[in-house]
Amino acid sequence: LALYLVQRRRAVTLPWRTVRGVGTREGRVVIELAQAMTTPSGEAADEVQLDARKLGTTPERLATALERLRADEAARLGLPPDDEVRRLLGLGRA
């Protein structure tokens, strides 16, 4: 199972094992990565920041929900399978 971040019809897939932690900073949700990834612009990033308000929630609520899913594999079993998420988002196979 993975976390899908979609913006402007582009998606980044983060397998849950690559997420080290989730918290908030300066009103944003911060997803800390276990190792740096390369951004589409070619830069290295060791975290991803999200604006929870654009998702209709607060940073605290989103961070709490994501951290619970990150920390609890059993909780992730209730999420839709990756194939279904990719189909709903119109993404090709991984």
C-alpha cells in the first residue's frame, strides 16, 4: 500500500515504508521521508509539505490521521488497494 500525492494531474507515489514520520510545522503537514527522493525539478527532498486547508481539513487532523496510518499497518488494511486507487486517479500501473 502507498500514499498517493496528486497535484495538477501529476501523482507521486510514496510506499508507506518510505514515510518516517508525519507532523506539522508552520501550519503545514510535513511528511518526513526515510531517505531523500528526487523531485520532478531534479532537487533532493527529505520531506513533503502539504497544505491541509486545500484538502478541506486542518493540519493537525490530517497529520494525526496520516501518522496513525503510517504507524499502524493494520489500520492501512482498511484503505483501498493500490490498483483501485491508481484506477480512480487515472494512473498507469506502478
